[in-house]
Amino acid sequence: MAYINPDLDRPGINVPKLLAMKKAGEKIAMMTAYDYSFGQIMDAAGIDIVLVGDSLGMVVQGHSTTLPVTLSDIAYHTQTVARGVKKALLLADLPLLSYATLERALVASETVLRAGAQMVKLEGAGPMIDVIGGLSARDVSVCAHLGLTPQSLHKLGGFKVQGRDQKARARLLADAKSVQDAGADLLVLECVPSDVAAEITASLSIPTIGIGAGVQCDGQVLVVFDALGIGFGRRPRFVHNFLEDLAGKGGAISVLAGVQNYVKAVKAKTFPGPEHVY
């Protein structure tokens, strides 16, 4: 089924547009997708950035972490999503250790860019600063990812909030400035206290995208299945069911309407609320 929305004649999203949105105070709506049909839905709903995340390892493949996801997995899902996305910026995760060196990062980036991505995402700072710089110098758009970095799950000791004490807070702020200075075009902040995310956002010229990091970030991201209440088990604090919101309101209830509801809440700054942050 084709999804038709008059907003599809809106201009496409690119890096300069994202920078302009931050400057104008317009919130950025980002969501994951893993196939063609959901790619279509994201575009029709007005999502600004579609992420082919290594979260597919958990929500599509059934693993307990993102660690088993391979570069071939990401490339395959990026290809399928790219066929459905026409206006949103398409961002793809680089999976575990595929960017451990600049040489490996170049190969991995070429793979997902040829599959249809327009930007790549990698986790961490420190040794990744040289990788970000090397990619940026070669005109590869990069999204950095700080805070809870799922590929570092075992080193972090689990899915835990990051940046709670003063030392960790200072390091996050320094790392955020470092990835920006290295050439990152975008920064995801995951599971950090909202006041820390607000300070980082105010200190950077590049947009920040929060997940469990508060409404002061320049945008928000959720896994699509979480946002639609698909699946079982314990939900993270930052998750909200935007499809369930539509029940009892008298309008059409559909996946498209649920994603549109998410976009509306992000743009209106009503999501995340206090109950979704740390």
C-alpha cells in the first residue's frame, strides 16, 4: 500500500537544513526503520531523519544486544529502507568494530553509502576522534553518539545512565566538543541527565538528538517498534507509545498516524516529558 501525504513535496533534509533547523529552534524528528514499507511511512509522516540502526539486532533479529549485527546486515536493511525514503535524511549505523580504524571506517562507510545512506553513525570519542576527522575530511557526513553507547555495553556494565557525577559530566561535555571539532555533523545523546544534555546542546553549533536525554536537545529519536508499542518486555523510561495515544480520540488509528503523532509531539516540544528523562 502506498502512503500519500501532501507534505511529501517539502524540501529534502540535508546537513545544511539540519543546521538551519537548530538555529531556528525547530525540533528534529528522527526514528528508526529497517525496511521499505516503514521507510515510506517515515517519509509520509514527516520524519526528518530515518536511522537504520544496529538496534535491528534486538528488534528484528531477536538478539539481546546490538553486538551480533554485521556490516552486511546494515547494508541490506539500508538498501531496503532507501527505496522508500525520498525526503528524509537516511542515516546508517556502523556496527561493532567496523570503524575501529580509519581504514576500516572508510570501507564500512563506503558500503552503507553505496547502499543508500547519506550519513553514518558511530559511537564514542577518544580514539574515534581521528576516525571522525578522517571521514569528515573525505566528505563523509558523520553522526557521533555519546552517553550510553550500546556497543560498549559490557565495558559500561549494562544499559546504565551516563554522566551522573561531575567528572562524568565534564567528560561528556569535553567529548561532545571534541566530536564537533573533529567534523561530526550531528550528535546523538543517549541516556544522560537532561541538564547535562541541555548544557551540551547549548555549547555546540551542531544539532543534538536525544534519546532519554530531555526536551532541550535539538531533536529526538526512538526505535519505531518502541514508539508503536510493538514487542514485549520491559520498556526503557524514555519510551512512549504514540499509537496508543490515538485510542479514544475518534480519528483513524494506523501506523502512519502513530508516527505522525510522534512527529507532532517532538515538534511541539511535548515529548519527551518529565516522566521520560533522567
